[in-house]
Amino acid sequence: MFKERVIQDWMSAKGPSAASLQIVMDPDEVKDTHGSETVRIRTIIPGLANCTLHIETALTVDGPWRTLVSKTSVGETFDELECDPNATYRLDRYLRWRIVTTASSVWKVCFTQLGMFEPTGSGSQSVIRGGSVPGGVASSFGGSSETKSLVSGDTWTRQEGGR
């Protein structure tokens, strides 16, 4: 059974020209993935300009942090992070996001992230390995709720308000 957690509720930020400015998830909000074999992250980005959103992992809250996935455009994506040392997106114990501005011009970002945490030893079969969902962000905001199938028997459900 998967446990869904909000990694980041809806967040919007913008700022003046600043190359290489970094905004990091509050250390008190960093997610501890202890006991999870796999974490599936749904990232919805309706606005992004002149910055990159990174998903990072570390063995301790103090780091060092390693980037797993970088988002550079608007859209809706699913990424699967695994504790397996041979995995493409190898997850350590802690998980956070980091925003880095990429140009000397006004930057902005608006996003949310939800995670489905698969407990160690649950035996679920994984089929999503990362990428975009057909229909992109537009499908995320239509109507009052939406359900997307990830794995046979497992679904994401989003209700009005982003939860």
C-alpha cells in the first residue's frame, strides 16, 4: 500500500535579475524517506522562467545533496526514485527541492509536488520510470478532480485545492 504525502504544497515565487541565486526547501520540511523502497513524485509546474527546479537526495539532512532530476519547463511529470544502488534515480534517505536561477533576468516559478511512498518489502511492481504525462499541465487543472493510473491498482487522485 502506498502512502501519499505532500512534498511541497503550491508555491509561487519570483524575483529580480540574479544569476545563480539558490532557493532551498526549508530544512524543517525536508522529507525523510526512511522505510520507503520507492518514491514516486508527481510534479506540476504551471509557471517556470529563467530558473531550474531540482529534486535532490542526501544520506543526512546536512548533505551533501545530490541532484536526481532537474525540471526546466512547465508541465506535469512523474519520476520514480528507488533505494536500489543500481537504480537510474537512486534515492538516499532524505528528499528536497532546490531552485537555481539560470539567467540575469527576472525569474519565476510556480509548482507543487506530491509523493507516493512505497514501504520496503511491499512487493509492488513499478512501471513508471520518469517522464511527462500526455496532456501536460492543462489536464491537471480541468474540472474538480482527476485520477491518473500509475501502476495496476495504484492511482493518484487530485481534488480541488491540489490535494
